[in-house]
Amino acid sequence: MTIKPGPSERTRPKRPKRSGAGSTGRRALGFGEARPRQLQQRAEAKRLTRETLVHAGLEAIIDHGVDVGLDAICARAGYTRGAFYVHFKNREEFLLAIAENVLQAVLDAGVSAGAEGGVASSIDRFARALEAGAWPLLPKIGIATVRMVDAIDRWPTIRLTFDRFLTVAIERLTHIAEREQAAGHVRGDVGPRDLATLLVTTAMGTIMLMNTGVRMERGKRRTLLLEMIRPPKGAAEA
């Protein structure tokens, strides 16, 4: 006996066999190429959001102290608290990001940029930037250092970051001083690490003095620091 197909079976359209055509079609429409671009755009947007929050936080903290409200920081940055917590777990992590950002910028602008020109170049760049209030030495660096000291006193992680910053600055200046001493460009009667430590200590003291009434004539700071590292007279002949 032959069983004939029913009406529904006769009219049901056959489904095409699945193949790789679907993925090919998606690539043809540009989906395969768009994904990496989208990921890159998201990563860039995330980076910019974090950067904006850090800069807004720095300004707010300088103006109002380390206890400034997160709502005020977010409003200044133009983001919500939700955006803040995407990037930072808590206030301490946020302050740590600000400290790292500022200290790294100071390190790169001062020590690294002056490496080719030697110790004198580092001193010159630091002094000029300080006098001009140029980023990263901030127009309000005096009050900024007070905020930093407050944060260092209250959060151990920020203290460790600051200690690491000073250590790296001394190490970099030590290497530069060694090279400069070998060339006879700076005084050789002081060990290179001692010279580097003295310069970093002087720089930090100079910044802290900006919170007091003690002022040094513009440009004189740079001249005295350069005099301090210059080889003693007659050293070359000796």
C-alpha cells in the first residue's frame, strides 16, 4: 500500500541546508569588521571617562579637600555615580589613581625629559615649570601638596605610591649624575646617589615652601641649584 502525502506535507516548503553562507553574509555586510572597531571605540571611551574623572577629581580635591563628595566630583566630570563605580571600587582607589597620575606626570616631565640634557636640564625644566605653574606642576601646587600630605597620612596605599615615586626619581637622577660626573659636568666630590637625593629633597622642600610666606626671587632658585651641582673651581685642572 502506498501512503500519499497529506495536503500540509505537499505544500510545506523545504528548508535550505545550513552552510557557511550565514557567516559569509555577515562578513559581506561588514559585521565581522565592525566588531574590532567597536571594541576599540569602547576601550577609548572607557579610557576617556576614567581620565576625565581623574582630572575632575584632582581639581575638586584641590579646591575642597580629599573628603569632597563623589556627587560633586561626578558633576564636575559630567558623569553619574554609576560611571564612577565602573572605574573605581571606592574613594581610596580613586585617590590612588589621582596620585599615580600626577606623580608619574611630574616624574616624566622633570627627570625623564631632562635625561639627555643631564642634571642641569632636569633642574632647569623643574624650576621653570614650577615658576610658570605648568601642568603637571599645577598652578595650585602649593595647596595640592597639602592635599597629598593629608592623603598620605590617611591611606597607606597612597603613602607607598609616594615613596615609590621618590625612589624612582632618585634612581633616575643617580644614573644621570653618574654619567655627568664621568664627563666632568657636575661636581664629583659627592656620591651620585647622595647628589640625586639632595636634589629631590630640595625640590620637595621648594614645593612645600609655596604654602608659606617664604619666597625666593623668580629665577634665583634655578641659579642656586645649578651652582650647587657645578664642579668646584680648579677641579678640572686637578
